[in-house]
Amino acid sequence: MLENCGSAMIDDDNIFHLHLVSDSTGETVDGVARACIAQFPDVRAHEHVWSLIRTDAQLARVLADIERNPGIVLYTVFDMDIRRKLEEGCRRLQVPHSHVLDNTITMMAGYLGQQSRGRTGALHKMDEDYFNRIEAIDYTLSHDDGQSTWDLEEADVVIVGVSRTSKTPTSVYLANRGIKTANVPFVPGCPLPPELDKLKNPLVVGLIKDVDQLVSIRKNRLRQIERGEGGDYVDPVAVRNEVHQARRYFTDRSWKIINVTRRSIEETAAIILSTMYDRRGH
């Protein structure tokens, strides 16, 4: 439950202070905060991130910063003593504060008829799922951009796409979900690895993007690395042919095709996961 102890403190540039406090890695509170902030496009958060807060001395530094920069405090703290002191400090400073998982945990406890254990870092325990994620990350990094195509059959997902369609960040995002992901570039005039046509286990996904945006992104990339004009790489006609060839290649093999033009990496990954689970009958 949110305890609102004061009026809004937003500066003239529509920026407010947001304190994210966790006694673990802070991933959960950060994810919830970003999802919520996205609903308020006219304001920006100056984030103060505090992770692994497990002692009174660490908490004192957090509260001192909150006093200097009052704003909203969101937290995932399961150590009851640290949590109580944090909440008392927030009330004393008259800042709004909320444990972002309280309502969900309470609802689940009522439905399951059990009390939650309140374990610090329970999400990041070193169990089988943890080691599966590490294995997936190792596999994905060693199969980036067409590397090590000899064992693609071991992948859960193989992403094929034209340049600048976010193949690598999408692969890494999936790997962090425990999905072994390889990615292979589609380059006009360069044959793709023959192993791709023999795959049975992995879901193969083709990524494309609208030509105008693709050209714009590629030009920006060339400017960043100071690589001159770019030739066919940024020529609209050549890029249109490239995207057409890729789409036809993917269609001929009945691969899932995703146009990532207006999609975030998370949205693309969600489509891939959904397709993969449907394919497996989950």
C-alpha cells in the first residue's frame, strides 16, 4: 500500500526524485518503476538506486539521501527490521513510499492459504533455473552474429535478420530468460549457413524492418563510427531489395517473420517466447 505523506515535489522541468531501494539486486523494483513511469510521459524521474541494503549503516545513507532529495520511495525489502526502519524514516520525512510487491503477495497468500516466507533475494537464489540462465547466456554470447553455427541444433531460438534489426540485444534479453539463442546476419550475396535448413529443435525467427527507418538507423550508425557514406548499406533502393530478399527467404522456409519497426526489444522477445511456447504446446 502506498503511504502518501506529502505533496508532489516536481521541479520546473517536470523532473522528480525516485528512490528505488532493495535488499537484493533491485531488478524487481526497477522493472516495476519503469513500467509505472512509462504511464506518465510528461514527467521524468531522477532515479536514486539503492541495492543490497541490509545494514543500519547502509539504510542511514539511503535515508540521508531521501532527506536531501525528497520524492517517491519504492522498495522491495523483506528483512522486517530494515523495512520497518525504512518506513519509519519515510514517515518522518513525509515522503510517499510503497513496497511494490505487497498487494500481490497478500493476494497470493490469501488464495494459496499460506504465509509468504519473506526471504531476501529469493528471486536470485542459485538453483537449477539460475544455472540454466547462466548456461543460456554463455551459449548466446558464443553464438552471436553467426558464430559457431555447427551446434545451432542445441539452441531454443535462432534469430536471422538484416543488419540493425536488434538481433543481438533481443538474443541477450531472451538469454536472461533462460532461452538459448543464436543469431545469424542476413547479408545480401552471402549464403546463410546450410545448418539453418536442417534445424528441427530450435524456433527460427526472421527479423525485418521498414526501409526508411532501416536506412536512417544505418546512417546514424555509420556517423557514430565515422565510416563514410556507406554505399548499398544505406541506399534506399538497395535496402528495399535487401528486405524483400530477406522476407522471401524467410517465407520460403516458413520461418516466423517479425517486423520490428515499431517494436521494443521486449515486445519482439515476447512474440518470440509466445511463438516458441505455442510450438511446444505449452
